[in-house]
Amino acid sequence: ILKFLVAKRKFKETLRPYDVKDVIEQYSAGHLDMLGRIKSLQTRVDQIIGRGAIPSDKKVRPEKGEKTPPELEQMDELSMMGRVVKVEKQ
């Protein structure tokens, strides 16, 4: 009988509606944690590939027709995407 009462109480708890604020708070915390993990993984991948740490997260890309600065070209050659593009061009 005791097991039945415990199971009944747990079942009733699952039927209760969720508090929206709690759900949003948990989602936000999980999202921030995920973004932090992605950023650390990206940094580790960049270090393994040999690109090292990039001084700024947002690189300025030239418009079509403009010449890219040599330092950006060098960064692109070291990055994974730069290597993929280089292989595709060959």
C-alpha cells in the first residue's frame, strides 16, 4: 500500500502544470551553458588546427570585388574553412 501511495503522489506531481518562469529560467541557464561549451570547443579546435586565438570574434569581411588584407588571407589559410576552400579549388 505504501508503494502505491508514493506512486500516486508522484503521478499527481507530474500532472501539475509547469511554472513558465521556472521553465524559461532553466532554458536560459542551459542555453548559456551550451554557448560557453561551444565557445571553449571552438577555441580548442582552433588551437589544434593551428590558428591559435583570434583577437576578435567578429572579423570584418570585405565586400565582393574588394581585395582582402593579407592578414585575413593568412588567417583563412589556417582556418578549417580556408583549408576546405583551398582543397576545393584544386
